[in-house]
Amino acid sequence: MNTITLNREKIHAGNLLLVNAEYPLYSASEKNLIPADCGYPSILMKRDAANVLQLVLEKISAGNNIVPVSGYRSSAEQTNIYNTSLKESGENYTRKFVALPYHSEHQTGLAIDLGLKQEKIDFICPNFPYEGICDEFRKAAPHYGFIERYPKDKETITGIAHEPWHFRYVGYPHSEIMQEYSFTLEEYIDFIKLYPYEGKHLKTCKNGKSVKVFYASAKENDVTITLPEKTVYQISGNNADGFIVTLWRNDNE
């Protein structure tokens, strides 16, 4: 068996970070950022997220019909966007569509706003309709790790108005599980807590492999877990109170 100690401070790192009005980003890092699209070198994402984004766009043959509008933002940039929106569009509009600094997913490097390529693109609310190539992306995205982060009729849960253009990289298979249950990230974080490390684990099968997912609480202290040998695993903090652990094994193991 493989024994691993999870440092509580690491709950603020990983692809499944929950960042919203209640849970601010612990720290923003500019490490491992690359262009989300080679044609837009100033729009950055975390390397893994950017690579997967390009894979999805290639799979649906998007060409240059879908363009990145906004990716990683520093705290200074987020502050400027928030203040500018307040000045130009008012408080009600800003609260719906722009998060406060350190409460914005854009500071994680895991979020991207996409737009249908047009002569004029709104920076805050780009056009990304539920038809054509945009909807092809929306349907394909969960199979590779992306989710539409702020869906319609979930505003009271996410605290953000419906944003059909905003996508978040959470990693696979979490994106597909969230799609199957119609979960927001907030709902998924709570759902996984029903499958604790020392209890029943969430089990599913993806691409010929058995997958187990469980939650390891780290509310106050570091936590030690034991995993089977020769198992591929992924660990992400949830930015709140613990870790989400994903185990991959071949079905014949």
C-alpha cells in the first residue's frame, strides 16, 4: 500500500478549487501559464487547461470560429475590471457578471470566456449561443474536463448570473460526472463529501477503467491516506476543507 500525507495548506491547490463569494482564492500564481490560443498570446491559462481547450477545439473542427476572450487575470486586472464595470454599467450589472478580486475563477488560470468570432465582441458578456459551433463545443467540453460553470437556473447556488460563455477546467472524469448529475461545482463539492475516505467511495467506469472518487477531510489538520499500489491517482484541494481524490485502475486489475 502507498501511504500519503496531505498537507492541509494544499487544499488551496488543484483543478477542483471552489472559488466564489464564500471561498476566495488563497493565492494567485502566474506559474505554468501559457496562451489559451497561439493566435491570442496575451490570453493565458494553466498549461493543462490550455492544452485540453485546444484539443476540444480541434475535435469539433472549430477553426477560428471560436475565440478566447478572457483567461487568467491578476488581482490588479480583476480589480480594474470590477471598478470599470461599476462605473460604466452600474452595481446591479457588475454584481451579476463580475466577481470581486480573489473571488474570481479567472485568477485560478482554470477559467476561460469564449466568444463566437464577430467583428465586435463584448468583453464581459461575449456571444456564445446554444447553437452551431458554440453548442458543439459546449456538448463536447465535459468529455475532456471542461464544464459550463454558470448555467441557467443555478444563480442562487453559484451567486453569478447565467454565463453561457464561461467555461471552467475541473478535469476528467469530474466534468462528466457533473454533467450526468447536472451539478454546478458548488453542488459537486458537497456531493463528493457523501463519499468519505473511510466510507463508501463513488465508483464509475470511464474509458475502460474503473474510477473511484472520495473526499478526505482536512478541516483542521493534515490527513494521511493509504492507496493501493500501482494505482494512478489525482488529488485536488477543494479550497474549503479537504481534498478530492481520484483513483484510476484497469478493469482487469
